[in-house]
Amino acid sequence: AQSVTQPDIHITVSEGASLELRCNYSYGATPYLFWYVQSPGQGLQLLLKYFSGDTLVQGIKGFEAEFKRSQSSFNLRKPSVHWSDAAEYFCAVGVRYGGATNKLIFGTGTLLAVQP
Amino acid sequence: EPEVTQTPSHQVTQMGQEVILRCVPISNHLYFYWYRQILGQKVEFLVSFYNNEISEKSEIFDDQFSVERPDGSNFTLKIRSTKLEDSAMYFCASSESGTTDDGYTFGSGTRLTVV
């Protein structure tokens, strides 16, 4: 069965420090992987996605993620965190039917707090 | 940038009452979705909708739930007789292509509290 695990429920980092949010997935085929961010009162915004090709993908707001098939992981990173990055981050895998991605299976999310 | 709009942002209802959650998808999108997140749990797929019919629904989406596109702009989720366990954040999303290749556009959610 398809699933996504985000082991860290809550992470606190200092502003300017580097960040890595962990995501592990279980999916029988080549996964389509996504990271979404939800700021307070906002919807889920797509940060980045991986379908194929280069395993290091760049996203918006200075985020990147690396797909590692051997570890079934898709960790999100940012070299220097800004206070505005405080939000909840969701990893998701796309479940495909007939070649198209029809629904997302999400992890439980990681809540990021940023200390001044 | 086009948005998916959900109303209300927060709704409180009594157990057993009917509730309708409303969404206005992006105007040129043809595929619509509802997801929900119970506090502290995962965001879960409920239903997808295309061409005025349900494309797929999850096990959660039982007979108490229904979706409708009553006009050219709104997409609604109805819960006929709410239960305490229906308390959750409900997200609407829309897609132009029916895939998440470009990433769905999600609304900001409706927090439903059943008391």
C-alpha cells in the first residue's frame, strides 16, 4: 500500500540555520513526489515536485529536495531558513491511474518553528 | 495568481445537522477534489469530480457525503448528518489537467467543528 511518513512532527531551527525535513515513502512504482507548505490561514502551496530525471529538484522560496530511491526518501532542504518559513510542511506521493496522477497521499506534516 | 476560494473558513455545527462546504475552483479548471485533515492526522483524499460525476472516492466518502457542482462556478461538499468524527479541516482543490503534474491548487480550507 502507498504511504508517506514524516518522522518529525515538530522542528525548531534558528533563523539563518540550515534545514532538513525528512520524508519516506512506500510506493510500488516510480513515485511522483511532492512537497507542500501551509502557512497559517493559507492553503496548501506546492513547493516542488519530482517525477523523473535529476534527483535533486529545486523549488520555490529557495527550497530543494533530493530523491533517493535506495532509501525511499525525498527530504526537503534549505541552506538558510528565514522567519517567514515558519509553517507546516507536507510530503506527498502521487497515485496514478492510466499514466496520470489522480490523487495525493500525504504524510502527517512537519511543523517548523523559526527562532530569531 | 488564480485562487481556489473556500467558504466559510470555520463552521461549527451540531451533531446530526447537515452542513455544506463551498468552494469556488479556478475558472478554467475541470477537475475538482476534496481532501480533509483531522487534527493531528494526515491529509486524506475524499473524492475527485470531473464532468459532473465522481471519478473516484475513498472509503471515507460514504453515503453521508455528497458533492455537487450546482452551477458553473461552485463545487460543494455536503455532509448529511454530521458526526463528531467529521470534525476536520476540509480542503478543496482544482486542476486543469486532472493530474498533479502541475500540482493541484488548494484552497485555504474550511475548519468544521461538530459539537
